[in-house]
Amino acid sequence: MKKILIADDEPDVVGMLTMRLRAHGYEVVTACDGIQAIVYAKREMPDLILLDIKMPGRDGYFVLESLRMSAKTALIPIIFLSALPPGDVEKKATELGAEGYFTKPYESEEIITAIREMIGG
């Protein structure tokens, strides 16, 4: 079973994504801030990370950069989920090495499709 880490500080978002991903056969681990996201990514070694940009502790950019600097987590695909307008945010996410970017609110089926394309399941 493929494992996905959801790192987001909005309980409604985490709950909805967790439910959808589990319904599609994925194991889900959740983190509610940037520091927890880094710790869980290294401990759980998920197949993919759904990462919010604006979170307490450390933002998604910091999390992405930290994970890319560690040999253990450098190759984990990361998809950003954010309420920030795309434009510069999407460009920065791509430059830092994110594999995808979705603006909230988003269609969960689009995210499921993107995940399947990246890691299967």
C-alpha cells in the first residue's frame, strides 16, 4: 500500500483528503505544521507528500528545501496545495523541485489523478 503524508494546518482539508485517499487505497499520515512534516517525512518515508505552503512552525517552502537536502527524503515527490494565488507561487514551487501545485479549493479527483500518475496505486 502506498503511503501519503498530508502536511496542512487546516483540519477540514486534512480530513477530506484523508478520507478520499483512503477510499482510493492509500495509507495516510498527517502533520499539522512544517516541523512535524519534516519529522514525519523522515520517519514514515511516504511515497508522496501533499504539502501546504502557509503553515505554523515552518512554511512549505522551508519543508521542501529541507527534504531535498536530505539524501533520505530528496526523491519523495511533493505536491503543493495552497490558497495562495498561483503565478509566482507555482513558479517558486517548481524551481524548488515540487512535482505539482494545486490551488485551494481544488477538485480532489484531479489530485488523485496526479498522485496515480506519480506513484501509482
